[in-house]
Amino acid sequence: MTKQFTWGEAVETTFQTRSTWRNGAGSKPARINCDHFTRHQGLSFPCDRISIAVMEDVGLQLEEEGKSDATINRVASAVATALNHCARRGLCAKPPVFTKRKEDEVRLTIFTQSEVCRLIAAAKDPFGRDDIADLIAAASYTGMRQGELLRIKKRDINLGTAQIHVGGRPDQRTKSRNYRCIPIHHNIQEMLTRRLAPLADEDRVFGDDWSDKDQVLRAFRKVRKYAGFDDSLVFHSLRHSFATWHVEGGTNMRVLMTLMGHARVETTLRYAKGTDKAKTQAMSNI
């Protein structure tokens, strides 16, 4: 009897041979989403038996655990990615198109500019964490993702032209695998000048002391709690804030798309929906 190609083999193969899962920004979430499926079906489950019905049953089990429709869709997407990758390599049959659940729109969590100032002040006093204060400022006024900030090097910042170059190099891949140029906002000009002064071109702007992103998140949570914000506001909310401030300031959606590094304008348009200030301004136009 011919041995069946299993889900465990599909996962192992995809993490070994698909670049964005092996060492890209999508590696950690892909592992988490694959683990959800593994928990319910096991690593020995044959790939040719992963049907629409099986995925719907897994979705119902995840729903009972309290997982959102968005999470269930991400699990289905991760499974489909692994199976399609292995199918292209001739290891299994191409999977069916799994049913996607309709997701409720989620309200984006954002900080105001004055609240960002409060976070920065709390990081410095009482915590004495200028490193976290600088990361908060940079995330707020560049819209860069946390991983992008931790990888940025002196060579990627041109103070003369006031520009930050993100992506476009093998060691600086973005989530969308693209390149973008972000003008330096005056609120972070002094901070970047100070940080860049002692560095060599290949040095990371925010240092090599962060062994993983979780260190940043733990430090941020302490600052957030002290500053009086609830836990719905996360480090990634700083990126949402940057985009929302731009929408409220009237920035063109296509321009904002390039600043954010989005691959699709539909992603950028999420920010146009949810700003109360923009809606109020729109009502005054009639």
C-alpha cells in the first residue's frame, strides 16, 4: 500500500522550502495557525482527506473554543497555503477552495498624538527606557511595523534628504516584500540624528539588544499600563495611529498606501472608514 502524504509532512516541507515561512515575517503566525489545525486533526492526517467538510468541522471546533471568524479564516488560509505549496512540488493533490467566513469589521485601536506623547514620557520617567520611548516615537511617525523598525540600519536612513528606506534589500524584507521610502517627520528628526551619530552603516538603529519582538511588547505593556491605557491598545496600534492621522489630515489614499507599504489599496481604505474626525468633516461638506 502506498504511503499517504500527511499533514505533518506538508507542514515540515512548507517550513523548510517556502521562504516566507522559513525565515520571513510570516513564519510565526503561520506556525500558530498550522498548530490550530494540528491540534484537532493530528500530524498523521492524510492531506488528500483535508476537504471542505473537514475544514468546516475544524472551524466549528475553533469557534467553540472562542476563536473569532478572522482567526478561523487565517487557519484555513495557512492550511491552504501549505497544501498548495506541496501540490506545486508534486507531493499531494491540489486542495479544494476552502469556505471563508464573513468577518465582522473590527474597530481599529489608535492613539492620539497627545497620547503618544504621554506614552513617550512614561517610558522615560519612571522607567528610564529611552530605547522604548524612541521605538514608540518611530512607530508613530513612520508607520513602520515592529519587525521593520528592529531591522532598520544606519545605511537605510538619509538625514540629508530626510528619508527612511524600508525594504529592497535581502536582509530587510517587508511583510509585502516590497520597498518604500518614508519622509522623516520633524518629531523624530532629533531622535534619529542622536541615534545615528555613533553608528556604523551596518549597525541597527535601535540596537541589537532585542533578542525577539516579545521583549519590545513586554516593555511596551508596562509603559502602557502606567500611562493608563487599556490592553486593547497594542504596539501595532501605533501603526494604525499613523495611518489614521494621515486620513484625518487629508492625505491621498494612494499616497498613504505607499507610506504604509500595503500591497492592496483595499487594506489602506480600512482607515478611511473608521475615523470620527473624518466623518464629522465630511458632514460639514454638505
